[in-house]
Amino acid sequence: MAGETIIAVVGNLTADPELRSTKNGRSVAGFTIASTPRTFDRQSQQWTDGDALFLRCTVWGDLAEHCANSLAKGMRVIAQGRLTQHSWEDEQHQKRSSVELQVDEIGPSLKYATAQVAKAQRGTAGAYGNPSSAPAGYTGGTTAAGASLPPSDPWGSASGSSSSFGDFGKPESEPEF
């Protein structure tokens, strides 16, 4: 929509997402992202942390359920959404305001971790559509011994198997001239 402030923020979750439902049954999750700038101090030859930004975030619908089932405290995430400001008057009649991020897109950062992604089935809220899995949709790139990825996951095909995604980047057989 025109005039909205769209931002992307990278940081760590300060707690597990809190999932709730509205009176109408719509899911909503809330969490806080801590984003701390880091700069290199050439004089001391060390990295120093700046002041952390703690940004309260809200996410709605299926995405809220996916967040609650896939994300956990401490995970580094990338979130994109719209900044909103709320103003009110407190009990002492002081004007107060807060800024919040209405999240449209969110996912784990792959800078220091890996993740296995599976497409969510419409209407299911398990870890990316797998209702039988624990809240560990963010698995660090590993699968339990003997566990298999859902067949609907084109990126999860085993190495050596042939699929349109699994063969991406592999050299093709020598062409005959």
C-alpha cells in the first residue's frame, strides 16, 4: 500500500514466538527481534557491539502458526514488513507511543546456520506443513537418522537422485558432436 514504511530487519529472537487466537479464531503470533550493529574498531583491532534495537513484531494467519512451529529463542532471522505506530495515554495521562513491525515475510538467516525447508500444506500449521514434527522446522541442515524429507520438498531430494531441482548445477553428460 502506498505510504507505508517497509523495512527489513536482521537479528535474533529474544524468546519463542507466542501464538494466540483472536475471538474469530484467527492466529496471531508475537515476538521480539534484537538487532545489534557490529563495527570493527581499527584502533583496538576488535569488533564492538553498538546499541541493540529491540523491535516488537506481530504476524497473522498461517504465517503466525508457521513461525510458532519453526522459530525459537536465539535464532537469527530476517523479517520484512510494515512499521506501524501506536499512540495512547497512560494512567498518569502521559502520551505514549510504540513502533511495531507487522511481518509479511520471515525466515531463518543462513549466514551462520543451515535450514531444511518443506512446503506447508494449505490449512496445516505443522513445522512447514508437517504436523507430526516437533517445533524444529529449523533443523540446522540435518535430518534425524533414517528420517526422510516430505516428497513435496523439491530441494530435499537425496544426493544422487534425479529431479529437476536436485540436478540443478550438476554438469550434464558430455554432448556428442
